[in-house]
Amino acid sequence: MITDADLAAPVGRTTAAPEADEFYLPPLPRLLPVAYHPQAAQIEISSNGWIRRMLGECFSDEQALLVFLRQRNGIYGPITVPFADRRRAQNIADWYQFVTVIDSFVSDESALGADHSAAREAFAAVMADVDAPGGAAAATVYGRAAQDLWRRIAPDLSRRQVDRLVHSLEAFLRGCAAEIEAKLAGTVPDFEGCMRVRMNSFGCEFLELLTEYACQVDMSDLAVRGALDEVHHHGMRQLILVNDLLSWRKEYAQRDTMTTMRVLREHEGLGLQQAVDRLCALVAHHEHQYISARDAALAGPSGREPGLSAYLSGLDHLIGGSQEFEYLTPRYFGDGAAWDGTTYGWLSLTAPVARFRPGPSTTTR
């Protein structure tokens, strides 16, 4: 069985081979449930309208905004919180769209990605807007959107949850700035160094917190006691590694360095298909370990804690729904891509619009 220690161990550097432009993604386990909110379409449409009103001016022009909206980022919320009430599901959808706008511009060297110091100043301004006294006007466009989300979400959270949400947004923005700095410097970290940054830039803390919000529970006590550490460790790593696999076309094109695919390719010297196969093994490892840790938490001393069962069910749908979204979004497969339900096959890194194919290209053969 693969362990975390095995996965962190470096491998011998291989002789560089010609860069392949496609790889085979095998079927992943997909052991966790997937469901769509019954009002998923309405929530997605409404969230797209919110993006246009609140953040439309961040985009260079109407075409750039439409490309973003066609990525279907507004459906990430309805897939990951399928049983939340409509209002909370809408707020979560808008939050995830908000952070995805920021993530998009972090990878854009004509926007936030141009200068990590300037990005840090912009992110500090966002946090200042969040901390501004009630009624104070935001100084930034991002801050205005954050204030709107805060006013809608915070009243339904405990004091400790609000503090955790503030901390989670700070961690996300800090991770984004670290990714910009690494990309501009061309720095490729080791595996664990990459994972530490990705835990922040992937928003793992607010993914957990907003799952509580969707389920209307508060896991702050259990979090402080460390009762969910093992569950979160494996669950969040599964999320990140699946994302690194399915987003590799985008990260490859944008030369991003803070992704485990790049780490395995350049830092550990694996070939493209070797790196894919290694990450697939890791995904399976963490998915199985997450399920074991989840079951152990339910069977252990904390198993009867109010809300724990609902929260863990919510995490199941977060992890399963996140993977579903990453198969369907044109964000990773090219503007104009339309998912046909296929989840494995050969995938081109360079085709403008890609899909999973049953066999490799003629050149690969």
C-alpha cells in the first residue's frame, strides 16, 4: 500500500525525453456520491448575474467575461452542496465564483499574476474591506464583492466560524500570492512544499467551513480537538490531486509551477505518463484513506457529536462533486468544450478544445 511517506520520497531523475503532448488518464475510483442541487440551473444563472454586476469590470472586455461565464464556475456550488437550502447554496455558489475570478487573474500575467508584491497589496486591501466597519464603502472591486458575501453569510455563522472564515480567506490570498511569486521566479518546490501552498491556494479551510454552513452545523470544537485532522488531511489531498490531474492542460499552458504535476515532471524528473500514473495512485490512496478516516470518526468517541454525521456527508458530496465539476468545466478542456460524461481516455495538452478519446493520436502511436 502507498503511504504518505512513500509519496513524499523523491525519485531518481530520469533522462529527459521529448515532451509528450498527450497522456492517458485512467478511470479514477469515484467512490464518493455525486448529486446536483434541485435548483442547480437557477443558482448557476443567478450566480453568473452576480459576477457580471459585482466583478464584471475586472475583466478586460465583454468577451473575456463571457469566456469566464462559459466555464460554468457557477455550478460548482450546486454540485458540492446539493442538499443545502436555496439561499445558502446561492451564497456558496457566489463565494466560489468570487475566489475563482481571483484564481483566474492570479494565473494571468497581464493582471494579478504580473507582480506578486502588487498582488499582496491588492489582497491586503480586500481584507481591509472585509474588516471595515459596517456600512463602510469598499475601496476595491474585490472588496465590494467580499463585503456583499460577508453580509449574506456571516449572520448564519457562530463567532468562531466567522473568525475561521476570515482566516481562511487570508490563507487563500496568501497562497495565491505565493503561487505568483513562484511562477515569476520559475521556482518548482518539492512535493510537500507544493502541497503546503496548495492547501491555502485551493481554499481548503473555507471549503470545510462552507460545508458546515451548507449543513447548518458548527465543527469548531471538533476542529480544535483535532478530531477531524485525519479526515481533512486525506479529503483535501484527494481534492487537490484530482484538480492537478484534470487542470494540467491549463496549468501547462500557463506555465504554472505550483502544481504537483509540474513537481513530479521537473523536480522529480518523471515523464508525463509516469507523473499522471503516480498522481492517480495518490488519488486512490487518499480517497480510500479518507473513507476509512471518516468511518473511524463516526465510530469513535466523537461519533455522537451533534452535526458530525451531517458534516461528513457534506464532505463526501464536496469531494465527489468537486471531481464531477472538474470533468465538466471548459475551464480545463478549452472554451467550447462540452462534456459527454466520459471520465477517462487520452487527453491532448495542446488542442484548443480537448475531450477524452479512446486512443492516442497517430503521432503518439
